[in-house]
Amino acid sequence: MSTLSAAVPAPHRSWLPDLSLVGITLIWGGTFLAVQTALQWSGAFAFVGMRFAVAAALALLLCRRQLAGLQRAELLGGVSIGAVLYFSYNLQTLGLGHIASSTSAFLTGLYVPLVPLLQWLLFRQRPTLAAWGGVGLAFAGLLLLAGVDGFSIRLGLGEWLTIAATATIALEICLISRFAAGCHAGRMALVQLATVALLSLASVPLAGEGLPQWHPLLLLAVLALGAATALIQIVMNWAQKTVPATRATIIYAMEPVWGGLIGWLAGEAMTAGKLGGATLIVASVLLSQLGARKATHAPA
């Protein structure tokens, strides 16, 4: 009986979710420079609010027929993840007002080695030795990116804002893996996007931002990034039903690579220190997931 059972081939696993996540990392990588350009005519909270309002409208259009089936878990999960997204996108956007887009992209990549640490703290899943090694490499890369003068690290406001955003992005990935299974990807993404849009627009007067200045490039950025954001959130919610957070983070490692490459092609300086720091951060991303060939948990 056991011999016959062992001979049965394992069910074929589709690679479409993994490839879909690879695709969104390329989209992500291109958003850094686009956001930085748009901030010439808009404050951070106003831009994020407009961007997510467009994304929410598109998500509503795509899943309007399924809205009647909105579940309590989708509403609670969507609002929780949306609140985390509000901090991650706004902190990152504020940081882009002070640092180069390529620097922001590589610093954002630090969320990958943070994911196993958060899974340990939140869900009692102990990180592997490789994950700890990834954290060490990531810290060394951060030192090179920031610039070290003796025993002091030159971290400016933009770097600190981006590092804070990075921590919330890691939390978002963990939460999506916990909430995604059993939820409709489009409905939960709609709640997430609408939550970010409402919180961001409500923060505009509190932050003392003025009204955005009209410019065709600003309109293009809002529409294009809004569409990209809707796609990203829907794909993440769908793909992470079957792609565990540990494997998803390996794929997300490509995001800082694309962001840095696009920034360099756009003319941003790539010093030896920045290149070395970026290399260590990407290496930390891969090393931190070296032992994660199997899912540490099924998304629930």
C-alpha cells in the first residue's frame, strides 16, 4: 500500500504565480524614478492619495460583480494591510524627496531579510542560520550605502524614512500571506487600496501640504502608477495564496536591482561604495532565503 502511494507522482505545480511576482518586481523597479519626478508638482501624501484613488477605482471596475460577496475576513484583512500600506508608501514617497531613486530602491530591498525576522516575532517561525547571515550582510550593505565616517554613519532624513518604510513593507508581505488564503484577491485588494487612498488624502491638510500643481507629467504619473498599483496589489493577493512569504521574498529580491538599474540609466551616479552596498544587500536577500526551499507555513 505504501509502495503504491509512493509511486504516485506529485501533482504538477504551476509556476504562473511565481512568474507573475517576477513581473511586478519589474513594475516596482520603474516606480521609484516616476514617483521622484512627480514630487516636483505634488506633496507626498497628496500624490499617494491620488495614486491609490485611481488604483481603487480600477480595482472596483474589475471586481464590481463580486462585491456582493465581500466577506468579513476580506474587510478586516484589507483594512489592516491597507493601514500598513499607508505608512509604507507615504514614508517611502517622503524619503524619495531627499535621496536618489536608486538609493531608495536598494534600501527598500532590505525588507527581504526582515521578513523571516517578523515571521519569528509574529508567528513563532524561527529564522534559519542563512536568514541571520542575510541580516548581517544587509547591515553591512547599509553601512556602505549610507557612507561611514570613522565610527559614525551618515544616514540622512531620506534614508531613515526609507528604512522605516522598508520595515512596514516586510510586515505587509507577512500579513498578506496570513490573510490571502480563502479571500478573493480583487475584493481584498480593493479594500486595501481604498484604505490607503482615504488615509493619505485625509493626511494632506494635517501635513500642511498645498494643492498639487497641474502638470501633464503629474497626471501621467498618477494614472500610470495608479494602474500599476492596482495590478501589483491584486497580483500579490492572488499569487501569495500559493507562494509562501519565504519564497515570495526571493522573487521580490529583483525589485532593488531593477530600481537601481533604471536610476543608473536615467543618469544617477553609481559610486563604488553605493555599488558595493547594493551588491551586499542583494546578496543578503538571496542568502537570507537560502534554506527556505520549502514553505515554512501554508498561508492562512
